[in-house]
Amino acid sequence: MGKKNKRPEYVIICREFNRAAARIDITVIDKGVTDHLTDSLIKLHLRDPHKRYFLTLKKDFQIYGAVWKKQIETMDIKNNKRIVELGVDLE
């Protein structure tokens, strides 16, 4: 009985600057993360740069999620290879 080749599950973390409240809001999307949703969020980021989206594996987020939310809040994620920012040109 071998393991089935299952597509990994992802979590998207949204960082939004809430101007009205003068704070940063962090939202986690952990259901229904599809390629279509990811593409839509990249397009949304291009229109509204105050919203930034980060993609990571669900299993990693279950372990490191609290730390990552703090990193994303302060935008200090330079050394974290397990988080990918959506919509950023990596050139």
C-alpha cells in the first residue's frame, strides 16, 4: 500500500494595510486554494498594492503559522524559503 500522489494543500496569508484603523490586518485563507484563486489574487494585488498575498504549504503553516503571521506583519521574510509572495516580480 503505497502513498497516493496527492496535490499539496496550500494556505494563503493576506496582509492588508487598514488605513481607517491605522493597522495591519492579517487574514488566512486555508480552504479552496486553487490555481484559479492564486491567479486572481495576483491580479488583485496588481490593482491594490496595499494587499499582499503569501503562499505556503498547509502542513508548514500548521507548524510555523504564528511566527509567519508576525513576520508578514513586519514584512521581514527575506530568509524564509517556505513562504512565496504572490504577484512579485522576482527578477
